[in-house]
Amino acid sequence: MKINMYVNNEKFIAGMTMKDQAELENNNMALHACESTDHVLENRKNLATELHCELDDFVCANQTHSSNFHRVMLDDKGRGANQLNNAIADTDALYTFEPNVLLCSFTADCVPVIFYNEVNGLIGVIHSGWQGTVKEITLKLIEHLKLVEHCDANDLHVQIGAALSQRKFEVDEEVYLRFKALGYADDFMFYKEETHKYHIDNQLIVKRQCELAGIPAGQITIDQTCTYVNPDGFSYRQDKQSGRHLSFIMKKGE
């Protein structure tokens, strides 16, 4: 199974599953976008084996391109793991302090954000498509963690996963103006005269949101894999029937 492994140390394991022709449905991990739920569940079970955990340790949300987030508790374990109808509703970011819980986020061009706090053991995942980015889901969640969970942004480490590259992320003026209204995205957008399209670097705008929330730039890493260009990528823009990557993080138990 192809996995871009981002962190694997004594405390945390985090990564992103990639498209893999050797697996069922090319290693699709999404129950909401699949040919067969059995195939996806088989892929998820294989991932659990790779990560030395159980499928019932997974926690998944019903992602809606919102700016909503949810603190995962131990009784949330298994939600969305085997079926869609018990996934955490209308939520695009999950975080927890609990060990042995695999937080999951699904993407196919959108920006996955994985984060952890070395000091207090907090972990989280964020699904930030262009709508989530203009709604500032990452910035809002980090501000919430600082205010409500008493996290120091200086202790947070962020991994931005594989996503649609700026070269392939073309938008019309309507979407461009929503990014421009953020007030800090101009450096990450350009206009192409030949196509009359704007090109946006969603990964770098999410990185800027992390920095605005106080996370040191040196603690933010970006996976440069373009999900459209790279054969290991699922791209909704390229293929509306595409599967989904699963970005994950788990705090290892004592």
C-alpha cells in the first residue's frame, strides 16, 4: 500500500494514503465516493494493519466544505469507520487529545492539513478545499485551540499534504475575488492571459493561515505532490469519479 508517511516517531504516526493500482479501486479510502463499500473497507482494514491499529480506532467526518470542527472523545471511536451514517456530521476538521484514535480526512485535490503538539499531545486533521480556505477553517481552528484548549501555537507542527498544484488550480474571477477578500492571498495567485483564468496556490494560502495564527514557518511542511499531475494522486478535477486519499494522524498509546 502506497503511503506518504510524514511522521512516525515514539509519540505520533501521520501520513496520507496514495493511489495504488495494486489495491482495490486504486486504494480508494472513501465510502462516499466508491464503486463498492466492501472494497473501501478492505482498503481501510489494510491501512489499519499497516498502522498497527484497528478499523474501529478510525474516526471520520461527513465533510461538507464547512468551517466546522469537532473535538473527538473516546466514545467517538469508530464513527464513520464502517459506514457513512454514523460519521461526525457536517464537519471538516477533527482534533483530539486521546491516544490510539486515528483521525481521518478525505481529499482528491483539496488541501489536507495534519497537525500535532509535541508538548500536550494534541493532534488534528483539517479538510481545506478552496471553500474551506476562504472560510478560514484552519485559522479558525487554531485560534479555537489557543483560546479554548490553551494551546501555544509555538508548540504546533503542521504537515500540509498532497493537493492540486497552483499550475492546475484554475478558477474564474468569482472564486479569485473570494480569495482576494482574505487580504493576504495576493502573493499566491496569478492571472493567465491566454486562458483568462486565475491560478491559486491553496497550499501556500493555508500555510499563511497557519502563520497568521502564530505557528512558526519552520514548523510547517508542504508535500509538493500534485494530485492532478502525479500518477499517485486522486484528482476530482481530472476525474469526477475519482477515489479519495485518506490523511491520518494518531497519538500512540503508552
